[in-house]
Amino acid sequence: MQTLEINGEMTIYTATEQKHELLSFIESGNNLEINLSEVSELDAAGTQLLIMAKQEAARKQKNLRFS
């Protein structure tokens, strides 16, 4: 399982950079985990990114979980 650890904020201010990071991560394997334990702030834009990542992984028939 490949894990992406996200640190700091997931907000409108970081969304563009994180979107590219998440999409690249989805391409990196089939069994994926996004570790959110170090996220200090999450707003609607951050939540939308997580939903987008889950939908994109499902579209590509990849397993993605959050921890």
C-alpha cells in the first residue's frame, strides 16, 4: 500500500497545489492510502479535493482509503 501524508492545511489557499499532488498520487499505484492525521485545518475546498480523489480513484478502479 502506498501512503500519501498530508500535513498542514487543506483549504482554498492550498487547493490548487494539492489537487496536482493528489492526482499524481492516484497514478502511483492501485492500493492507496491518504493519511490525514497531520491536517491542521480543513475547509470546503479541502473536502472537495478528498471527494474528487476518491471519485478519480474509483473511476480508475483503484482502492483509495483515508486514515
